[in-house]
Amino acid sequence: MKKLIELLAKEMAAAFERAGYDASYGRVNLSNRPDLCEYQCNGALAGAKAYKKAPIQIAGDVAAQLADGSIFSMVEAVPPGFVNLKVREDFLASYLMDMQKEEKMSVTPAKEPKTILIDYGGPNVAKPLHVGHLRSAIIGESLKRLGRYMGHKVIGDVHLGDWGLQMGLIITELRRRLPGLVYFDDSYQGEYPKEAPFTIGELEEIYPAASQKSKEDEAYKAEALQATYLLQQGCRGYRALWKHIMQVSVADLQANYQRLQVDFDLWKGESDVQEYIPAMVRDMQEKGFAREDAGALVVDIKEETDTKEIPPCMILKSDGASLYTTTDMATLVERMKLYHPDEILYVADKRQEMHFTQVFRCAKKTGIVDAGTKLFFLGFGTMNGKDGKPFKTREGGVMRLENLIGEINEEMFHKIVENRSVKDKDAKDTARIVGLSAIKYGDLSNQATKDYIFDIDRFTSFEGNTGPYILYTIVRIKSILHRYDGANDQKLLPAASSSEKGLMLALAGFGSAMEEAFAERAPHKICSYIYELSNAFNRFYHETKILAEEDEAQKASWICLLRLTQRVLETSIDLLGFEAPEKM
Ligand code: ARG
């Protein structure tokens, strides 16, 4: 369905034409003076030069064409040449009635759906999930849901870091602790045990211990590098251990992501694409893209227009080992082969920007990714503590995701119990739901590229621009709907007050807000939209005695308006990746 602003612009364009001007000047914007008007058109100012006329004269000509129309209730030409606009209440009500009949409300689904692959999450197997991975998961999940809502085919891939040195470190530490394990017996020919020789708890203790030792002890580090090498070369026992590490670790990761309501279609990782590397390298060499540089194999990717130094993309180290870039290139080989996406979007820390610049350029230059496929990097900023430094535990360590969620839920639980007499069990469930909104909204309401401060007090507040405030608004609507027992017709009467009209205008803006958020890959625009919508609703709510209204048709119309508000809000928070409780 057409967006409200498009309908207004169409009417405006026709008026320019009737007044003898070009229709292209009839563009309409949201007003930046809400005290004076709802929308405005600045086309007269733009057209003044072309027509050698004072803008106010053009604005006046156009306004005259629009008197007594069916769309605008006010059309005012004001100096120096604006046309200030207000929408007719009956037109607005009928627009919203059309909108509520549509499955996607005022969003127009893509005419040519694209296949979009989103690479997000990026946890490293065997290392605990920490807050650094939180942003990728939250932002990526939202963009995936938004893309699907727009009608695209979106594939989410977790892209595990499962092939690096951490594996060699764990194997080395295990070997030192339990040298008698069958995995370390080179002459062993039989089957390896099904059960892993460690639990997730042990694994989480082993990795940091090993990592610490390798920093202090050169020989230990050399052993870990050698173990990594042997693993990658296919050593049987190490492969079997690697499988155990994967099993135990991935099960834990899945539980964590589930708690965050983040879900991936593909659980692939760096290890899955190693098989593509030899042929990929050979091809780059044969086609003359790769050259040797001090023993290493590199691809030049500098461009004339570069304003800063872009180093060559390294494909193989001088010892023949592959790198982070190699694996990402090989992953592109596989993604093109299996999914042939129109677009691949990477959501990762913005400090990885150079890495992705290199990978993208190299992939395009070597033809691994064809011209028709867009590669896009969305780099996010750091999540900081109140001290402005990267978020840490009270003891100064890296904050584990689980603990962070635990802390938020605890805080939410106290607030909820303080607020009202909810039963303990219900309060715990509610705290989990509301807590998730606090974390996700706290993150998503900031522009992704910026750093932000993770402020538990602010994020869990029921007031202000927060997740809990949005949920509180939804719960308030649900409670009114619950108590209403009248007829449920779909008829909306024209707004009876300015606060009601404000709410209706906000609702009508749903489609534009979502489409803009998608086009700019900017979930924070969804947040700004629902914050304003919630404010508009609460203003209306405070001024209107809905259930006490005696005119049944009026009351039914308000109930219908509430239902639409609830639907728009719940759809929007679903796109952000969280949901509302029944009560709070
Ligand atoms: N595992 C990486 C990290 O923790 C993030 C992976 C991002 N995705 C990618 N295709 N490189 O830094």
C-alpha cells in the first residue's frame, strides 16, 4: 500500500501542475514545526529560480489549487515560500482503516525479493561468549528480521571462529594435564570415545589457563602452534578432540543465543571452508592475481582514488599457513557457490574495517564474488561501561554474556516486584522478558557505528527512551483491551482531539519508518519511531477516558485505534528482536 506521505506528495504534485509548474516540485516532508503544521512542502523555494518568481507567489498559486480538497484540511502559503499542511481527519482515519487490513500494514514488500546473507554473531568456539559478541548478535538479528519483513530472503550465518590457535591451545593444555588420553596415542587405530573428556565448565577454565601460559612460556606457545598445525593437517586424534570441543562448546553457544532470542539458519564456521583454500589459491596464482612477497602470497588491492594506505591482501603466510583473510575469502567461494546471494552483510566490530576492505576488494578483483553481488560491512562501535572504557566486570575482567544477562534480570526483577504485587514466579519470567528488552533496546537505540555506554540503571528504567518504557506502553494497551467488552468493529472515527490525531499520524508513519530503517540498515530508526509512537499514545491515553466513554461508536473506534497501536508496536519490537509480557 502507498505510504501516507506518498499520497500527500501526489496530491501536491498535481496542484503544482494545475498551477502551471512542474510536478517534481511537489515533494512533501514531515513538518519541522509541529506547532504550525503536520507536513510541509518546500517546492516553491526550489522552483523560484526556474520560474523567476518570488517563492511566496508560487506557494500561493499552489495553495489556491488545494482549497476544499479531500486530503488537506489546511494549506497555507507562508513566507518566504513554504506551504504548510494539515491532513483531514476523515482522510487519516480511512487511511488507517486501509492499513489495518494489510498484512504488512503500510510497508510495501519488495517487488523483486533479494537473497541477503547476513554474517553475524561470530563467536569463537571454546572461548566464552562475551559482551563483544553481544552487539553483533543483537544488530544482526534485527536486520535479519527487518529484511524478511520487507519481503527478502534472508539467511543468517553465525560464522563460528572454530579453526584458530585457541584449538591448539586447548589441545596442548589437555595433553599436559591428561597425557594418558587415547587422543595423544599416535599408534592408536580404534574408534575414539563418544563422550568428551571435559565439560563446558572445565573447557572454560582450560582455555584461559592455556592462553595465559602461552603468553609467559615460549615453548608452550610453540607447542600450541604445532598442535594447531597438526590439527589443520588432519591428525586423527586432534580431529577427534576438536569434534568434542565443538560439540560441547556449540551446545553452550546455542543455549546462550537462545536466551538472547537470536537464531541462525546456518551454524557454519571457519573450519567448513578449509577445503576450498587450495583450489582458490591455485586459481589466484594461475590468473596472475597473486604474487609472492617475501615468501608470502599477496594480492594487490590498492586503488588510485585511495586516500589512505591499503596494504595488499595476504592470502598465505610465508610458512604456507592461512589467515583470517584466507578463511573469509574461502567462505565467499562457498557462499557464492551454495547461495549465490545478491548481498552479503557482515556485522562485526568496526575495528575490523580494514580486514573487510581487503577481503571485499580481493574478492571482487579475483572474481570470487561477481559484480552483481554487493558486499557490505556494518562496523559497530564499542559497548563501554559508565567510566567510558570497554565494559568490564566489577573485578575488571571481561564480562561474560551470561553474567550480564543475569545482572540485568536481577535488576528488572527488583523493579517489577517493587512496582506491584506480582507473584514470584511470574515476576521472574516477566523480568526475563523485560530484561531482554532493556539490553536490546539499549543497544539498538544507538546508531550502530557509535560507541555507547551500557548503563543498567538507565536501560532498565520504565521511563524515557528505553525498552521497558515501550513494553510498559504495550502492557497498558493490553490491559485496556482486556477490560473492554463491547463490539469489535473495524471502524475508526475521525480524530476527536489533537492528541488522538497525533497518535493517528504517528501510526500512519509506520511504513516510511521501517523502509528507511531497512534502506539504511539502521535499527535505531525503528527505536526512534516507536519511542515517538509510544509518547503519542501515552499523551492520548492521559487525555482520554476510553472505557468510561458513553458513546459506544466512539468507544469502539478508540478500541480499534488501540488495537492498531498494539499491532504496530508489537510488530516493531519483534523486528528489534524482543517481545512484550502480558503484565508488568
Ligand atoms: N570471530 C570473529 C571475532 O571474534 C568475528 C567474525 C566476523 N565474521 C567474519 N566473516 N569475519 O572477531
